[in-house]
Amino acid sequence: MNSRERFLATMRFEPVDRGIAWEWHFMPATVARWRAEGLPSDVYLPTDASGAWVAPNGAAGDQSGRTLGTFFGLELGQPYCQGQTANVPLNTGMLPGFRRRVLHDSAERRVFIDSGGVTQEVIKGIEPAMPRFLDYPVHNRDEFEALQRRYNADASARYAPDWSAYRQAIAQRDYPLCLRFDGLFGRLRRWMGTTGMMYTLYDDPALFKAMCAFHTEFLVDCLERTLDEITVDYANIWEDMAYKNGPLISPTHVRRYMLPGYRRIVDCLRRHGVDIIFVDSDGNCDELIPIWLQAGINGLWPLEVAAGSDALRYRREYGHDLLLVGGIDKRELSKGLAEVRQEVLRQVPAMLASGGYVPTVDHSVPPDVPLSNYVAYRALLGEFMADR
């Protein structure tokens, strides 16, 4: 089987020749550590971390050597892993974006406004590190209405420059092709920040509803134009709407304000033959899964173990209704080889046997994971995936 056939059969609970070799993402600091531990000098981490479409051979620019994914035997067709991505080149972000501006720059920190209009502070000399988000472009209805001009579904820059050439390039693909875009919570959070959108939910629920409706309409327009032209194998909706103890927004509000939009988006995807639809959210999503299933979203990743996500439990609770990717506790990979083996044995054999599952680390591979552990982890996965 090729990678595309293997993916589709896995997600449809059909027999496969082996498991799917994917990984979530590699941090540059992780690769820097691995170089000091013996990673071959010709192995590199591609710079296409944005998830742009890459050539089927995983090539990235004029770099020579082997990509990290190639070195570890990973397959093309996942949405995030550098050099292994296969995402439709559809830009559903701001067009035009905001002008990037540096507001403060010193030896210790930099404060700047990014192309999404978000003001960020970055502490220098620390990697990996999340920026501190200081401000967002939308605080009220007037700013939201002004922002709408940046979301014109007719803008040609949203789509591949030559759809005809792109269609020809992917027509005989042997890897799964993903259509990736922000969901409702994810997009509103980019506009207002989590705190801002939560206050808006109570202070001006009509504005919250209007933002959900606008993003839904915009997305459906973009998806219709895209899916009328090309065939994709699965969709990935970025939300990140939960934390360790549960959702960042009440499930009641998700049903009231977001479920109608989810249904419209899913209806559009399914009309065009896309029946494998994942939502990407960290954290504990237990209270959200029934809502997503009600909307027709039938997949979840990365199954963050520290937040209580459990692939085996989800399979018991939801059977074949829920497709799963992830679930390998990244914290265990930083320990001894015995812990690495125990973590793989904990669920991978049973989940691979059940189908509808791809094992990956439950987010980016962090720099506290030794190269020897990761090599052992991939070897173990290879053993179990070959035994299908």
C-alpha cells in the first residue's frame, strides 16, 4: 500500500499492511541537542514549518541531505511535521496582513506587532519559549467590522497561483492530502485573545455571535472554491480550545454559538467527499468531543496525556465514531528506555489493532528527549506497526 491508501484504510477501519509513520513536529532546540548527541551532519530540519505544500520527495529549497523526517522513516501527508506536510495551499488568514512593527528591542526582549495584528513580547536567549501576548487587533464591534476587509474569499492570493498546475501535480499523489484551517474558537482567539473573547461572550454576545457567523461564511466560501477544483483526503480544524482541566469555553456556549457554524463547515466538506474531519486541540477535550461528533467532526488529536486524554478510553467510549492521532506522552520519552518502552506498550499495540489510530507524540518533540530515546521509540513503533 502507498501512504494515501494506508491512511484512508486506517481511518476507515479497513485492513492495512502496517501502521502509519507520522510525527507531530520537531522543535529546533531538540534537533540542536540531537546534533550534539550524534545526529548525522547531513540530516536537517526543513524551514517549511508553516505547513506549506512541499514536493512529494520532501525537498525543501536548495538544502541538500536528508530531512529529519526522511531520516526517521516518516511518511508524507501529515499537517505539521516539517518537510512531511501535505496541506492544500489555501490561505484563510488575513489578506492583507498588518504591517509588522518592532515597538521595543533590547538585549533582553523584543516587543513587536505581527502580521495578524497581535502585539507580542519575546524574551531573547530562551528556547523553546512561548511569546507573551500583550494585545490583539479586535476589542469592539467597530474594530471587528474594520477587520472584515482582510477576509475576502475572492482574493486570488488565497489560492495557489496556478490551480491547473497544482491539480496536475497532486492528481496521482501517493500520500494523503490535508485541508487545514482555523476553526471558530481558534480564529476568534487570534482576533481578540482568550480573555478578550470570553469577556465579549458576556458583555456583547451579539458581537460574539456575529464573529462566529462571519468566519463561518468566509470559510465556507473559501472551501467551496477550493473543493470544487481539487479532491482532498481529510480536513484538520485548528481550535486549541481546552487546557489541562477542561474546555476554555463552556460547552453550553459552544453549542449555542459554534455548533451551527461547525455544521455548515462539515456539511460543505462532506458534500465534496471529505468524510475524515479532525479537530486539533490540546488539553482535556472530554466535554467537547460529544459536540464535535454531533457536528460531524469525527477525529481528534494530539490527545494530550498530561491533560487526561486517553486513546484507549476514547476507543471504549466512542468505538469507530472517533478517529484518533497522537497520545504518546512526550514526558515519558525524556526518561529511561524502560519508560519509553512502557509508554509505547501502554496503548500502541491495542490501538493499532483497533484501527482508526495513528501514534505520534502528543505535541512537539521537546528538547529534553535524548536522541537515543527517540531512536528507540521509533524502532519500537516500527516493530508494532509492521506486525499489523
